[in-house]
Amino acid sequence: MMMAVGCSSSSSGGNSSEGEGKVKIVWAHGKDDTAQSKKLIEAFNAKHQNIEVVELEMPQKSDAQHDDYVTKLAAGDTSIDVFSLDIIWPPEFGAAGWLEPLNDYFSKEDLEKLLPGPVEGTQYKGKQIAIPLYTDAGVLFYRKDILEKYGKQPPKTFEELMVLAKELQGKEGTKYGFVFQANQYEGLVCNWLEYVWANGGNVLDKDGNVVVNSPNTIEATKFMKELVDQVAPPGVTTYQEPESLAVFLEGKAVFHRNWPYAWKASSGPESKISGKVGVIPMPKGPKGTSGAATLGGWNLGINKNIDEEKKKAAAEFIKFAVSPEGQKIVAIEGGRLPVLKEMYKDEEVLKANPHFAEFFEPLMAAKPRPVSPNYPKISDAIQRNIHKVLTGGLSAEEAVANIEKEIKEIEK
Ligand code: GLC
């Protein structure tokens, strides 16, 4: 493994400014089911005669991308110039010193044009180690046509969601009440935290103390298990985003938790449910004060080991990605939440995503997952234990106690 990585790094590093006099930049990003990444590259390359961005498509799963990048970066590999980074990685990558600080490329004024949450999430000890490309927040999609037909209001609480999902599953060609992501992977942590937060629970408090073992968290975990048992497809504990979206697009589910990109797919011409979908915030639990959304999102960072010429070219690409032109591609082609503030007032963007205007406040209130250089281990503790609850191998009480013990050990 190390050998192979070493070889590829030296050959690609040596090619940096050879060829047709163009600087070639390799941008690695997760599998993109929208046209966003390709359009960004096309638009950038068309404007830059001396730089050529090429893409390296990675698996869709955040965890798999993470492990591949960590192996490469730890070995000093230079086969990738620009990385798409999940919002949970900057503390870890920053602490390891793997990414080029971008403070010299982006002024304070440049950064002020972007949403503050994602900008803060990409800083590590005063260094801007990545620049947000788009942000994410979990939302609840629902079949507007079905709720209207049966005279129902969209749910605001766990209980209302459960009652409606049970009552409406099977109506109008649906089979399931609710579909979401319950595979053992990062997306499960995002889903679970939304119930925990919405029920007044938390993993770490403001001072970093582990507070996960609470009645609120246990109750939220039990609710998730009830969803799995009573209203979700039998395979839901193997579903990631693409599988859950597919069930919803097939017209088989009444409710669907996903990220905003699912709007574009649901309302596109190839969708069987086009024009029949509504989107609302996730519901709140009996012990909570409001529904909660997990903050997600992807960011662009530059490999610290590449040469100066490549770093400059890579920074040009990132600047383009957060320019109005780049961000329109993100919002319209990707259906994703842009990070450039002015996009939320842009007519074309709002036409493609009517829910952006209405949802600006709740989307911006999305909560970050525990911020720690050890986040992958924390996530693993949550994923393993919660997945066992959902598949019937552990009680919610046991799982939450295990998570508390494991995180205390990790953060010691
Ligand atoms: C989305 C989010 C990301 C999250 C992932 C989980 O891509 O943007 O932050 O980790 O989903 O599947």
C-alpha cells in the first residue's frame, strides 16, 4: 500500500507543469449524482487556458473517502491536489497539518461574503484550512399530495410523524411511512443526532463534557428504533442517501429524511413524484423545544505537499467555486445550499429551489456534530452502538451507556 502510494506520488508530482504547458489539478470528490461537479470543472476550464482541473471520483460514502485520504496524506502522497472535505474533518486534518492554510488566498472580506457557520467549521486554530463549497442540513420531505388528499397537516412532533406515517403508509401507491438512512456509517450519526437534539439531548456540552447518557437521548434512540420497526422499509438499516432517495422517488414512501439535494431529484422530470413534494424541518421530541437539523456540507482544501505553482492554480479553482458563477452551479445544478450569502436573494437560484427562502432560518440553525480531532472515533462509537439498537441487538439504555463510556475514553 505504502509503496504504491509512494510511486504514484512521485510520478504525478513531477508532471506538475509539463504536458501542454497547463498546470493539471486533480480534484477528488465523492460520487456526485448531480451535474454539479462536472459543470463546475467545465466552466472553470473554459475560462482558464493555463490550468486544467480533472476530477477523481471517490465512493459516495463519507467514511470511505476519509479513510482513503488519511492513508494518502499521512504518506505524503501528491496524487490529489484539491480534496472535497466533509465538514467533520477539518479539526482532524488541521491538527495533522495535512492541508495548506488558505489565509493568504482569501481575505477577511472574501470570507465575510460566505455563511459564517461553514467558514468557522473550516478553521483550525486561526488557520483557514479549507473553504466551504456547499452546506447541508437534514430536512423532512413529504408527499404533499397525499397529506392534502387526506386532510392532514405536516407533522411538527415525533408523535405526529409516527401517527401520520402509520396512517398513510399504503395509501396512494406507497408502501412505507418513512424512509431515512440507518446503515452503519456517518449518515446514521447525522440522523440519530437530529432526534437526540430535538429531544433536548446532546453528546458533548459546551465545555466538551460527555453528557450523552441522559433520558432524553435514550428516549430519542427508542423513537428511532420504533420508526425502523413500524414505518420504514425492512432494509432501512442498510440504506444510505441514494437508497432512501430511490424509495421516495419510486413513490413508495410518504416521508423522507435527506439533505436538500434530494429536492432537485424529487422535483425533476425523471421523478414519479414531481410536483407532489413538500419540505419542512425535522420534528421535535416530547422533551425538546424545536426540531433539529444536523449541519453537513463539503469544503475544498489543498494538499500541503504539492508544489507552489499547483497550490496557486488550486486556489484559483477554489476561488471560482465560491464566486457567484460557481455558487450558482452548486445551487442550480446540485440543488445544494450555496455558501455565498447573496445566492439566497438570487432570482434564478430561488426559482430552482423555492424552499431556500422559507427555510433560510432553520437551515442556518443546523447544529454541528461534536467538534474534535478525534471525531472519527466518536462517530464510530455512535454508529456501532446505535446500529445494534436498530437491528435489535442492544437496548437503547445499553447503547447510550456504551457510547458515553467509549467517548470518555476517546476524549481522555
Ligand atoms: C452529507 C453531508 C455530510 C455528511 C454525510 C453523511 O454528505 O454533507 O456532512 O457527513 O452526508 O452521509
